[in-house]
Amino acid sequence: MTIKLHCFGESGNAYKAALALQLSGLDWEPVKVDFFGGETRTPEYRASVNAMGEAPVMIDGDLRLTQSGVIQDYVSEKSGKFGGKDNAERREILRWVLWDNHKLSSMAGVTRFLMNFLPADKRPAEVIAFNQGRLKGAYAVLNDHLEGRDWIVGEGVTNADLSCCGYLYYPEAFGFDRKDWPNIDAWLTRLSNEPGWKAPYDLMPGSPADRA
């Protein structure tokens, strides 16, 4: 049975789940969520897809999962990939997934939205500057950790990589320039060379060009 992932191209959190599915080799297909048209805020979406009013949502037969980290964990369980070779690696992967959700993706997602998806006259400059300061600290942590390493945990791609990369492949400006962070840059290049890898707007339906 084909796994369905409710997602949209602009969402870095959806990209984490989509990329895990894509690289796992599992049979899956995207289902477009019209986030910018207000779909996730409708009573119908909350009643039938996700009561939290968010994407991504993965449906595999009778199983429905939300939150990208949970979906990634399920992909690992089903495919045997990305979950680490032992309990020590599994815990270290979880540590980085939780760190990313709190320190990196949360700041990157909000900052990118404020800088690109709000009208120019409604973009809060002080909030953006504050967020970018937080992001620089997160980039430094990740860049330092990747010194002398190919991957965040262990010797191959894990959910730590698939989580932390979520927003870093997007073309829109939010205060991240790969050339400023050489270890992150090299890591992103390695990941994008993995068989089956696709950029967010090539992997999931929906992009800013649709609304231009």
C-alpha cells in the first residue's frame, strides 16, 4: 500500500518527512495541502486530517502520524534506515532531532516566513533580527559539530541529518548563506548527492511560483 504524505513544498518540516520517505525507498506519494489557501485552518482539515491544524501528516493504511520527527521514526522502523546502529546512536539521533526542532528549524521556519511570505510593510524588522541572531548561534553549533565528520551521527545518513537539513536547502533568504558555514555546506552537498535526493520544490507539490 502506498504511503500518503499530506504536505506542501514551502514547508521545511514537511520536507523532513518527505525526504526520509524518498531516501528510504518506501512507496509513497505526496498529497498537496493548500496551506496558503487556509486549508489547515478549516474545521474539515482539523476533523479529518490533523486536529493540530498542521502538516505534514502521514497516512499508511489505518495508521495516521503527525509531526515530522515521529514520521521519520516510523520510516526508520519500516525501512530499517536512518535510525542508528545501536541504542547509543538512536539516543544521539533523538538529541539532534529535538535540538533541531527547538533551536534550528523553529527559528528558520518563522524567520523565512516573516521575510518572504508576509507583505513587505508587515515584516517585523526587530523580530527578524532577533531570530537571525538565534539562528547564527545554531549554525555555529552545527558547523562546529560537523568539523571532521561526514554526518551528524555515525557513519551514514540518519534522521539527525534529515531533520537538521529541513530548511537549509530553501532558496529564500532568511539569514543563512552556505559559504559562511563551510562544514554545513560540505554536509549539505554530501546529502544532496545521495541517490534519490530532491530539493523541496521538486519533491513536494506547491511553491511560491504558484502564487506569483
